[in-house]
Amino acid sequence: IDKAKAKSVKFATERFQDTLGKKMKAGLPPKIGSFQVFVNGYKDADFWVRRFQEEAPPKPVQEHFQHLFEKLVCLDYIIRNTDRGNDNWLIKYDKYKVDTPEESIYVAAIDNGLAFPFKHPDEWRAYPYYWAWLPYANIPFSEKTKKLLLHKLQDLNLI
């Protein structure tokens, strides 16, 4: 099914250049596909964020989730993804594994289609980083995150 979809998109792109070509980068060949990894057992972030407001997970799990959230924020900064809403990052939480926080909660960033823009978006987005209004964004970065990422973010050869 996925190969059929890819062939259909390729055909449409080649056949209707003047309508679909508006979003293509000038001078580059058309995309022939994308790399995707499908994840199982995850729910959209909005589901778990609301649930965590009603029933907070144990403190070690909260701390690990905060670290994962901070890494998501840094990812969006590095790839210049200004389109991260609660519907395009996922959370997998297993409350029966809370004794090992690293195995109880996971975060997956999905739909990075607007990452690495070659120019500024044509339209102003009122809320480019929806996660900025979440309570987790009000907490300063942990020392763990700073130690992991700060030296990388300061490296101009990396960014």
C-alpha cells in the first residue's frame, strides 16, 4: 500500500508541476519519499499531558519525562521545527514499570515535515511551539540536559 501511495504522489508531482511544485525547493529534484519509523503503543501527547494533570506519575517518572521533554525542545530548536503541537509528538507510558523510569515512559517526535526550512514560512503562526505553553516548559532545563546538550548546541560546526 505504501509503495502504491508513493507512486501516486510521484505521478501527481510530475504530472501537475504547476500546482504541487509550489512547495518544492528551487533547484532541487522532487522528493521521492521520506524516512518513517512507525511506533506502537504510543498516544498523542495531549492524551497523556491531560492525564498527568489529573493523576501525576511518581516523581522519578516525572523527572525522566521532564528530561525527555527537554530533549524534544532542543530537537525542535536544532532542526528549526516551528510546527510542534501536541498532536505531533507522542508519549508511551506504562504505569506498571514505574520502578524503572527509563522503561516506563518514552517520547517520540513525529511529523517533522516543516523542519530544516530553506526560508522563513510565508505565513505567521500564532503559536509556533505549542509545547511552550505546557507547564513542563516553565521548568528550567535540568543539569542532566545541560550536561548532555549544551556543549553540542554551542558548537557552530554542529548547528
